[in-house]
Amino acid sequence: MTDKTMLLALFPDLDPAAHAVEKLRELGVSDEHVNVISGIPVTEAMMGRPQQASNVPRLALGGAVGGFFVGALLAFWTPTSYPLNVGGQALIPGPPSVVVIFEMTMLGMLISTFLGVFLDSRFPSYEPKEYVPEISDGKIALLIECNPEEEKMIELAMTKIGAESVKHAEAQTL
């Protein structure tokens, strides 16, 4: 099998880039071989792409469950280990226990969400990335991985849709 070619199509606006994604699907290029590079936040729905899976919600839920158990341990184990009987009050007080359990649940969820986002974004990355300075000026780029046989056809289709330039992409260290 031949090596894959990386093409970089630069678009002035979001609409032609979204149409280009649709055209690439028609040409047989799958979504795994197209990467949208943008300096502004662009959702999958805006580009007509499938939603990306993320492990962050599951990690947040796991952190919340862990925090709940730590909070319960603090709220119930500490008073029973070090009993302090104060004039007619319960050994394990209700309202303060609820506050401790709630705060530890939220702290566990916050820490695990932060770590999940950090790990899910594969940060830091020391390998070379594709970069185009025009993206900082508000343009949208599509990084397309294709076979060399399809290269001319894709380049012509992107130019016809409204790409300002279509060229080979090189990965460079930032």
C-alpha cells in the first residue's frame, strides 16, 4: 500500500469549510481522515461532523463517588473514633455531616474532572504538529489525509468550494 499524503486546505470562513467536509464525505474520505484546525471554538455540529467521545463524564462520576466515600468516612468514622459527648447532642451530627459529604463529593468531582480534561487533551504533546499562521487570523483549515491517487481530485474539489489554498502539510515543532 502507498503512503498517505497530508493536504492542508485553508478556508476564509466557516460555511465553505463545512461544505468542504460534506464534499469530502461524498468523495469517500472518512471523518477519521479529516481534521479541522481553527483558532476559534468550532463544535462538531457546526461542521456537520460526528460527536467525539470523551471519558471526562465517567471520570467525573468516579471522582464524585470517591469523594462521597471520603466525605462519609470523615463524617462518620472521625466522631466514632474520637467520641466527644457534649450535653445531649448526637455523637454523629446530621447537618455538619451533610456539609462535609457534599464538599468532599464536589472536591473529588472537581479534581477528577481536571485530571480527565488534562489527560483527554493529551497535554503536553512534544511531537511535531501541523500549524498554519493564517489560522490565528480567523481562517479555518482542513487537514486531509488521502492517498496520492486522490490528491488532485480532492485539491480540485476544495478549490471549487472556496479554499484559498490547498497545499501539502508538513508537521513542524512549535
